[in-house]
Amino acid sequence: MAETTAPPPASDHEGGVKDWNFSAVYGLGFLTLVSAFNYLDRSLLGLALPAIKTEMHVSDTALGLVSGLAFLLFYSILGVPIAWLADRYNRRNIIAIGFAFWSLMTMVTGWVTNIWQLAIARFLMGAGEACGIAPSNSIISDLFRAERRPLAFSIFGTAVSISSILFFPIMGWVGHEHGWRAMFVVAGIPGVILALVFVLTVKEPERGASEAKRIERAARESFKASMAFLAKQRAYVFIVLGATLMGLNVFAASVWTPTFLTRVHGLTLVEVAATIGPIRGVFGVAGVVLGGLLIDRLSRKAAHWRMTLPAVACLLAGPAELVFLLADDTAVWLAAYAASAFLLLIHQGPIFAAVMSVAKLRMRAVATSILLFSAALIGQALGPFVVGYLNDVLHPTLGDVAVRYSMLVIVATAILAGIMFLLAGRYIEADAKRALADA
């Protein structure tokens, strides 16, 4: 791969933005907290699956569908029109409305009595969470210049780890002491309150404030024109493909890892939450932050590093996941899980920062939502279902350890995603220049 030199960083005042001022840091911090609840509420079902299976007497295939497709159908379908609105109207208010709504639906999940009611609650939760990531990414891109976005988005990406460290052990204890229903009620209450605080304390930044080219000069693109432009951005296409594969990987793992640890290693609900939460949290934060810092430094010299480092991380994560799934020794699978947690989250911040760079100013939320649509509807919806289906197919032969072999699909997706990100790195600098020139 030929190494190209990235343009020199602009001054802190270029485009009217001074990085890391109080407003930017507070906004980024609150958006990260909102995203932490976003992740908690959508992934909490994985922690409750063993108890729900026992109570409702349903198959792993059905649980896989409810965990993935039921949530992600509305999430992915509504994500694109909501992002279109976010490119034109107040993004802060869109996020707050969605935050309050999905938190209410999380609480409702605690009161369902059958699998169909659970599916409806997941549908509606997905509709609310569609208001979260794309508008948040658009706001962050206006708070920080392009050279600082990899680090800013990496900090935003620590939401998964924050949720794992702080929330998962608490929810595991609540579930153990008061049942799985109480977990959802307790998880949903803070979001309703925080949504109001978010509206009152977070400012809507000026669009294009982080760019030398002001937003007034940026044309309002139609959805068709946005799609046509993005389809020609080769870096964007490869990023979407890689993110889709990683969506399958991460969501399948988050849904079925608690069941895997329960069935294969005999852990209880509390032990699962106390094990995977802190490990995923601590090592995930390390991966996200250190990866962001390293990319922030390397990309100043060569733009392709924005995607090359995430690619290498994904290529290494596959073997780490393989060891985690197949090892019987506790120390070995714990070490492998920690390694995979470190490696798998390195890509999250950089890919969203890269999308902001290769999309025009007024199509950033749409570009993000298309990526999320593909990652959700194809990757995240398919991942839990495939693993659940394979569990049911293999169970007559392998018994409870079938989940160990069903989850091997995540190993292949990590390696394939790494290849896609390597290809994206070849085109990212040229595509970023084209996006800015055509804005």
C-alpha cells in the first residue's frame, strides 16, 4: 500500500472551532453517556435470555429473532429518515425524544408475559434507538475538526465499555436478586430523567463549524443525490461492508456470550455479569482510547492509517475469539476474551470519523444511518438469528455445548471485516478531498 501524506493539521480556530473547549467536552461526554444507555438497553436481553427461555419455553431460534430482527427492523428502517431529519433540523431534540422513548420501552420489556409481547417491545425500542447514533455522530463532527475526530469518536466509542463496567454488574445483581424483569425496569428509569437534562444543558452546535468551508455554502442534497455520491466513494463502500460484518460479530457475541458461559462453563447470571462486564469494559476502553490516540497521531502522517489500524485489530481479533470459544482452561479463555475485547472496539471510533470525512457536510447523518442500516439489518439482525438457528440444529448431536461451535461464525466475520477496512484505507484520502471539494 502506497503511503500518502495527509494534509497538515489546521489551526484550532479553523472553521470557528477550538477543540476540547468546555462545551465540546461536555457535549461529547453527555452523548457518550446517552450511547452507554443505548447499548445497555439493547443488549440487556442477552443477559436475560437463559431466564426467558426457561419461563417462556421458546427455542434458541425464536430468541435469536427477538434479540436481533425484532429490535433491528424498526431501528434500521427508521434510521435513514430520522438521519435525513437530523441533517436538517435540531439534532439535540431528536436524540432527547428518542432517548426518553427507548427508555420507556426498556421499562415495558420488564412487564411482557409472552414472546410476542417481547417482540413488540423490542420493535418499539428499536424505533427509539434509531434517534441516537447518527444524530450524535453528526453533532460530534461539528464539535471537533477532522484531525481530532478519530480521538473524539473513540471516546464516544467507550460507551460500550462504560456500560459494561458500570451497568452490567449492577443489572446482573438486580436480575439475581429480583428477577430478569426488574433489570429492564431499573435500566429504563434513568433514561427518562436524563433525556430532560440533555435538552436543558447540551447546546446544538453550528453545522459545519469544524470545517473551513461554512455550512451556508454547502448545498442541501436530496436523498437520491446523497446516495449517488456515497456510492461512488469507494472508501465509504468498503467501510459499510466492514461495519456490517463487525455488526454481525459484535451483536451475535453480545447476545449469545452470556448463554455460552452459562451452558459451556457453568457460570451463574451474577458470575456472567461480573465476568464479562468488567473485562469487556476495562479492555474495551483501553482499546478504544489507545486506538484513537494512535490513529490520531499516525493519520497526520498518512491518511490510510485511519482504516489500516482498525483493519489490523480486526484481523487479530478473529484468532482471539477462536481461542475464547474453544479453550476449556479458565485462565486461557479469560485472557482471550480480554484480548478480543481490546481489539474489537478499536474500529468503532475511526470508522465513524472516516465516514464524516468522506461524506459532504449535509449528508453526514444520512451517511452514518446508511452504515447503521446495513450493519443493523444485515449484520446485527442476522448474527443472533444464525447462532440461535445453529444452536437448535446442533443441539441434538452436541447438547448444550452446541453454542460453542455455533459462535464460530464470529471468527470469520472479524477477519473478513479486517480485509474490508484495509481496502477502505487505500481510498480514504482521495475520497475525503472529493467530499470537501464538492461540499
